[in-house]
Amino acid sequence: MDEYEFYADVEQEVSPKNEKLPGHVVVARREIPDKKKDTDGSNDCEIKNDDNSNDNDLNFKEWAIEKMIVDLQSLLARGFKQKDIAVLSNTNREGQLAISRIMKWNIENPDKQMKVVSEESLLVISSPAVRIVVNILKMLDRCEAHNEDGREMPMVLRRFEANRSEGMDTSEAFEDAIVSKDEDIADYIDRLYETSKSACLDSVVEQIIKSQLSKQMTEENTPYLLAFLDSVVDFMSRYGSNIHHFLKWWDKVGPGLSISSPDNIDAIRVITIHKSKGLQFPCVLIPMFDWNFDQSSIEWIETAGFKDKLPKGVAIPPIVPVKRDNKRTLFDKEFKKIARSNIMDSLNKTYVACTRAQYELIIYTENNKELGLQLSQFLETCRNDNNGIAPTPTENCDPDVVYELGKPMLRSDIPALNSDDNALPDNVESRIMPPYSVVSDVDRWKLTSPDIIIDVRGTTRWVGEMLHKVMERVRTPKNLKKAFGRALHRGMITEEEHDEYLALLSKRLADPRVADWFANDNRLMLERSVTIGGNGQKRPDRVVMKPNGEIIIVDYKFGDRSDDNDTKYKRQVAGYKRAVCDALGCRPDCVSGYVWYIHSGDILAV
């Protein structure tokens, strides 16, 4: 079978409007020295070049990654932005190699930082800060179980993560983590454990962040910490505030959680070829262009069609593993089908990889005949078939470049990349996310007594207290019916009261003016206390943070509206706004407050 007969009758067409667009393709190849006989043929010897012996000893992947770093710097020097560049890998492991080398470059060259974004880098568990928080929660869980053993290991991991974030390599960071000691860790864990008995889980997490993470680590990991805390709040709204239950939930859900990445982030994209389908990038580098088109392996073959070819009385399972190699077997026909399918898949993958680039494509491969049918042989065939891939021009000083088409481009010469198509509209404000901050007063986050109403049933105060208890459990309008059902089940209200007040609040929550307060993507801070001047702690009824960072404070009122009440309640909410600004360090224009008269539906902006 001819390996290159695939797509022989297919022609790649280019849209007329794109025919004259510029482009630049480079293929760099690492040559593997051949073993040759000496002149008299008496014995074999390997021809070595003393000047390049170290290069020849390099692993191909290491060689390719080093070439990639050089070419990344070249692209940036030619004006391309980091967001213009994508590095394609055949496997996640190869992508991780590329990311690790870029991170190492950043440590060695702090003035020439290259940012990287990948699917793996967006996972919440990829954050060292999140891993530190989870490890300390595990220590608290051991305290809950009265298990004093194993306290040290989470702290070793905490020190290790902190060391890595400060630029230490893996071995140095681990050695320092083992040798170093946290003198007061036992007392700290004991104090935190006592706090965790009466405080919400998210407040415990915030205290860990405040006391155990450096300012630099907190700032660098702000998006991950916010995403983690969102998951904590989401867990609490469903299952409560138990640390042990959260950790079991996190082990199942946590590995799949990721932060979102805006399209216009200025960072190099590292992505697998498979996930790059349908995408395009101005510049594409493929560091490890070395996959086999077909590789012999163990194949599982159905034997139903072969039983008549076996000697009489020989039993054979319905499916058998057979090693596919050059030896002739009963399954040669099946092997050819498998080989053809593998080659077809590899060709398709190669096509996807080579057609993601818009202007610059850089490929790294090697000429290693011991690895079977490889891409370097495929490229050689393309060149010999006069497909327009010309030899490297003499002015290219890189000895590893074997093919080149077009000339290196400057970003400034590409009009499409210099337009303002991706600019934000004039009416959209862009803000830099502020560093994560923690309120130090843990008492303001304590839970209130559940389901206890001391006022006389039927009075205005009783109705207000009861509806406050119900509204504590309403994250979105969808939760309202369940919250009232819980109140009915626990004997807080009768069936008549259930129907009456469910209808009232359903009508109020359907008001478009309050939609923002109960949006699903808000971060809900359940009724929490704030300190107001010298008046002690007061508690707004609802505090939510919108995805854009805006904070909304709502105070429910169940009595009658009057001028005196309006003045008093607006002053009260204004105090809440000042306290929240002071506690969270946010600007006054980022906090809005409202007084909401539930019975009348009136809303006063403060």
C-alpha cells in the first residue's frame, strides 16, 4: 500500500481574496547522524562531529523547546504580540513541557516576561494559593476527627508551594520545605479550628488566605482565589458549612473547575492540536512535529471471521490481542485496515496543525529513520514533488532550517492585525481586577441562630423576622419555593401563611428592578454583620457582588412606608455602604444601596 495515495485526488483551494496574502513558513530539522562503514568496510563506526557532539546528545524534545524559545523571542522582536502566538502540541504532556520552559525563561529573564495561557493553566487547582488553602482545610478536618497525626505534611506542602511561587526549582523548594519549620503552626491551627466551629466556611477560607499567603502570592492568584471562594459559597448554599463534606465534594468537583479567560488577554496560547480545530492564530509554532503516521502495537481483533481458518477443535476467544508487526499472520487484512485508518488519522491531524497559522508557521522535526514513517519523510516527499517548498535561502543563518517559504514578517506590515476591530466599544469601561483582599474581623461573618423567632406570631415584627429567615436561603428566584417549603416543614409557618407569603414574594422577585440582586452569577454574601462606627455591628439583609465587582446592598422592610421611615432607613443603608467600602477597600461608586418595602413593592435608591 502506498502511504501517500491518500487524498491524491484532492486539491487545496484558496479563496481569491486570500491568494496574495503574505505568509512565512519555516521547517527546522534535527539531523540524526547515520552509522556508516569506514573506507575499507572492515568495521562499523559512528561518524561524530566533535563540535556538535553535545547537540547530538540532546533529546529531540529538549532541542525543539530551546529552538521554540529563540523563535518566540524573534516573533516578539518583530512586533507580534503574545496573544498573536499559539504553540500547538500533540499531547498535553508536550504542552506542559513548552509551558515549563517558558516559565523557566521568565525566571531567568524577569525583564522579558512571556505570559502563557492554556486549558491546564486555567484550572483552579493549578493555583499554588488554592492548593495551600485546601491543605490547611485538610488539617482542620483532622482536628475535627481528633486526629493529631499528619499535621506536618500539609504545612510542608504549603511551604513547598510558597517556595515554588518565589522562583525556586522543584528540588530546592522541596528540600527547603522539609528542613524549615513553622514554629507556631500548632497554636495557629488550634485557634483556627476554634474559629471554624462558629464561623462560616468561607470566612475560615478568608482567614487562611489572610494569614498563610504572602501579599505577592495573593495578588498573583486573585482570579483563582475568587473562583475557589465562589465554589465554597456555592457549596454552602447547597450543603452547609461542614469542612469535611466540602473536602469530599472538592475532591470530586475541584479538578474540573476553571477560570474564564478573556479573548483579548495578551498571552501565548498553548493548546493541543485536537482542541485547535476551527481556530486560527497569526503565528503558530509546532515544537514536536514528530508523531508517527503509523506505529505497530497490540491490536484487539474480532475472531468471528477467522474460525474456519483454524485447525479443527482449536477454541479461540471472540476477541484476541495480536501484536501487529511485519510477520505474516491470519490477520494481515485486518492489520492493513488498521494501518490505513491510523495513517488517515495522522494525515488529518497534520492538516489541522499546519492550517491554523495565518501568517507565520514554524515547525520543528527530526530525521530519525529508526522511528518508522514520520513527518520528516512526508515533508521530504512534498519537497521532491515540486510543491513549492523551496530550499532555505543562503541568507538564513540557522543551520537547522531545511525548508523555508516566504520571508519573515513584521506585525506592522499586516493591516488586519493593526486595526481596532478588537477594541472595546466607547461605552464599555475596562477595569483592572483589584488584588484579593480579606476583612480581618472574623466575628462579622458568624452564623446567626437558625429558625428562632421570639416575637409574637402575627405581629409585623414576627412577619418581618420570619420572612428574613426565608430570604436568607434565597439565592435566586428559583430557590424561593424551596425556602418556603423548608419553613413550612420546620413549623415556622402554617400552610395558609405559606401560600400567602409565597405569592407575595414571588410577585416581588418577578419585578425587573430587582433582577440584578438575585442574578445567578452573583456572589452572595448571606446576611452578614458589618461594623458601623461606634455603634457596634449591624446586619444588612442582602449583600451581593456582581461579576464586574459592583456590590449591591439591600435592606428589606416589612412595615408601612412613611417620610420618617424613609429618612431613617436610607441613613441606615448609607451607613452599610460606608462600612462595606471601608471593609473591602472599594470605591464608593462601586457600592449601591437600596431600601425595599416588600408589601408595597417600593424601592428607594440610597
